[in-house]
Amino acid sequence: MTGVSWFTLLMRPFKLLLVLILAVPLPAGAQIRAGLPALPVLPGSAVASAAAVTTPSPALGLAASLPPATPAALTPTPSIPAAAHERLDLPERLTSLFRKLDAQYALPEGSPTAQVRARVRSQLLAAARDYAEPEPELLETVAREADGALAKIQDRLDQGDIDPSSKIRLSASDPELPSSSRRMRIGVYPVAADPFQWGHLLIALRAVGELGVDKVVFVLAGDDPRKPAMTPVEHRHPMGQAVLELFAPFFEYSPIAVGTTLDGETNIFRLLALNPRQDLEAWYMVGDDHYRLVDKRGNPDTLPKLGRNDRRHREANPALHELKVAFIRRESPAEAVPTDLEVRFLANVGFEASSTQVRNGRWTLMPHAAFEHARRKGLYGLPPAPL
């Protein structure tokens, strides 16, 4: 072949092979050692899978014994557990929700509804701070439910439908009251309050807005030897009063059951009898698991007992009192129960709640005022407050 030596022809395949080798990107460690720009450091788990690639190769004429560079992302750093992060963020998360609710439900500054809202929010923030395992979603639900109920109450106030400043006698030690100039509407809610849980309180707020009652009177049960596990009156009632004060003037406490084992269907008429000159419409509030003629033991349940006691009450008192019944939905019974009394149903609060759950350690269901009292008294297995 003219002009081209046999040596030149022989070297052409080797030159082509050398070009191809140089065209392949070098691994990160080799690039650095070769003075070339390094590839991006692989984060996290990708580093381990890339280790075989980033190890220098003897075929490239580099020392294979040199370890690959440690990515900065793998350098150990102090960390806060996820639960602790959530705990630190929860008050801020609640505060952000409060701002949104302020825009959605505008309450007049300084009004009773705005004051109750401020107290409820203070309870929620204290729970976020102090409870061992606060439930963010539950605290947020309480805030939304409370604001929605308070907005309806404010509508009632604006229209002049309710007057929470109205007074009735709540115990025999209260002074006599003059005849009422207007019909007063009250809710009467008998509970053990061992302890109060948010379901009790949100339902009662709803009752003010939906039933148009001036206030809800909570009749806390007395001691009952048939229920030895129930917290004694001396602790349970002061704890309950501390909670109810947060909702003044819409909630009231009555000690009328202290010293008795009487049921709610009896105590409501004892309360009415204390107010013989007051024109009263009284809504008896109870769960719809009592919306039936007989209880599980075969005894008359709420409606038959109320009907019987109402007839006796009317025989002994002036016809100034009207009884109605509000059932709180729990089991949603399908069949109507025959009764002469007016019956309404209140929707549940959207989450499962019971005092039994609180006593078993689900503290988020309990207002912080009850938590503080229980902790001071060593109730419900709560550890003592830190010094």
C-alpha cells in the first residue's frame, strides 16, 4: 500500500480503542484524583448501591486500596425524634388553625362567646404542651367544633333568642327567686363527670345553639355505693366545676344530686321544684342508647320514667314547667319510641369519646382543667406534676 506503512495500519485499532476508553465517564473518586470535575454526591441509600461504581479501578492505573470519599450527607448529626418534632410543632399548628377559624367564625371582641373561645383554645394549647401523647387531629377537631357551636350561639344572641344571664335556683341553699318575666329555656344534662370529656362539653354547646336554650345545667351525680370505682364527690365535683367555669355563662353546675343515688330522670324534677315561680322549658339531655321503652334489665328507660315523673310533677306544681327531651346520637336507633313528650336529636361530635377512655389513659379527651385537678389529686393514674 502506497504512502502508508504497515505499522500505521496496525496501530489504527488500538487508537480507536483508546478513544473509546477515554470517552467513558470516570467514577467520582477517580475523577477527583485525575483532576476532573466530580460527579454529584449520591444521597442516602443511593450511596451504598453506588459503592461498587465509586471504588477506584486498577484498570485505570489508580490505587484500588484507597477508600471512596464519605458523602457529607452521611455524616452523623444530632437529631430530634419524630414524636418530639410533632410535639414542638403542635402549638404552632394549633395557632395556625385558630387564625383560620377566626376568619371563618367572626365573634364580637369581648363577647361571652369570644371569651369562651379564648378559654377553650387555652385548654387545647396547654394539652399540646403537657400531655404525654397529645392527639393533634383530636385537638383540632375540638377547636373546629367549639368555634362552629359558638358561632351559632352568637347568632342566637344577636337575634335576642337567648339570655344566658337568666337565673334559676340550682340548689336548696340558693335564695328564692321572684316570678320570671319571660319564659326561660334550659338544658338539664345529668352526668357523672368522672371526668368531663370534650364530647360532653361540645354537645352542650350545640344544645345552646340548636335548641335555643339560655344555658345548660349540668347535674353531677352523687356518690353511689353500687359504683365503688367512681371517684368520690369530694374530688369529682370540684374538678367538674373547674371545667364548667370555662364555659360561663352558658353552662351551670348543680349539686342537687350530692348525698343521693337518684337518677337523672328524678333529679330534673327536683331542680324544677326549686323554681316554682319560674316559667321554664326544660330539655332533658341523654344519649340515644336510652331511646327505648325498657333498659337492658327490663326496667322502664328514660321516656317512660320521664313521662311518669312529669305527670306527678304537674299534679304538685303550677303548670309553668314544660318538659322536652334531647337525645344525643350514639347508636342511631331506627324505630320511634311512643311518647307524649317532644323529642329532638343532637348529632354526635364526630369522634368517639367517653370518660372510660380518659380513665384508661386517653388524656387528650380531657380538658386541661380536669387534667390539672386529677394530677394534683393523683386520680386516674396520672403521674404527679413536676416540681
